[in-house]
Amino acid sequence: REIRTPQCVRRVASMVKGSEVDGWQTPCLLDASLLVHHVLRYDTAKFDFRSAVQAALGWPHELSRLHEKPVEAASSTPPSLHRGQIQARMSGSAGRDEAKQQKSAWLQHNDGYKQLLATFREFVREVILPHLGCDVLFQAVPVLRCVLPGSVAPCQPHVDADYFHDASELNFWLPLTAVAGANSLYSESAPGLGDYAPFDLAYGECMRFYGNRCRHYTTANDAETTRVSFDFRVIPQRLFSPPSEVV
């Protein structure tokens, strides 16, 4: 099956201004079996995300020790790492325009990040697509996150419906380090159930969950290791309705 990625797909992850419909008002058209948490396992040799991210961050060692990397000027620090350093109070923040320019330059010129994106697209094609069994639209650029020891909670309790996301979206969360307890992502197992528990995953595992209606969050990282992960959203192509243009 062909994965189609029209320009509108890049807006799936940021539809606050692109949609006229409250995310809570749209019906979920996904099969009920997809609303249950599910762990996908994949071949880390074939999909070597870890090496690509190590190259992208300029850190050839264990990613769980990323906090040992000397703090450098914001202009020479990968945006994801710089954000993590800010949250861990290791570095000051850059202005919004400056941060945007740095991120744009990094995305365009960092070979490790380019490799991550190439591997990610193959992962969607060879793992996610067969798993869902249909043509899909997916978030073109996954969100890379670095959560260092001592970090504040990077993600407050929320559901994606609060941000105008389509009710038929699915979330995929892929850690590049072992995650458990406070050094993980917490989620309820079903909308409104409130039975929050952290995902317990190893490298080579990816969690599918219904983040559109299942409340999820992270806590302050009180572990001695860094958590590195990336996440993205997918929607079956047949269920996607492009957002209206804002006039």
C-alpha cells in the first residue's frame, strides 16, 4: 500500500487554528479494538532509531546518559536537547524567533536527523501500515523529546481532543531508552477511567494508545537517567477530513 503524505497531513498535529470543529464534538470512527493500548515490537537492527538520534544529538554514547553531555550555546545545541536542558534547569531559554530559526536549520542540515526521518518513514511503511491494515496519513515530522534527570514535568495532563485533534487519530509513543515509573508517560487505559499508569517499555517497543480521549501526562523525572523518545500520530486515510481554511 502506498503511504500518501499531502501537505495537509503536516497540519494534523497542529489543528488548533486549522479546524472549525471542537475535537470533542467529532465522532470517533476507529474500530473499538484500536482504542485499547497495544505494544508493537520491531527489529532495532532494521530500524536503528537509536544510532540516528545519537548522531543527530552529537552524542555517541548511551542516550540514557545524555545529561552528561556538556552544555553548549543554544545556537550549537540540537533544539530537542536544548529544550530538555531548559526543563532540567541546565540552560537558559532562547527567544521564540531564535529557537524557530535554530530548529529550521537543524532539520535541514543535520544528517543524523535526516536519517531518523528516513528510518521513521520506513517504519511507518513496514510496521504501522501492516499493523493497521489500511492506507494512512501520518504526522510527517515526529516529535523528538529529551527528558533529563531533574526535569520538571514536560507534559501536563491532557487529551488531544482539547487541541482540536481529529477523534479518529491514534498516538504512537516510541522510547529510545528503557522507560518505567516517573521516567515514562502516564495514561489512563480508557477515556474517563482515571486508572493512570506509566508505560513500561524497552527499546524495540512502541506503544499505540488512544491519546485523543485517554488523558495522559508525564511527571518530573526523578530518575538518574535521561529519557529519549519520539511520538507521532496516525489516522486511517478513509477517516480523514481536511480542516477548513480559516478565513
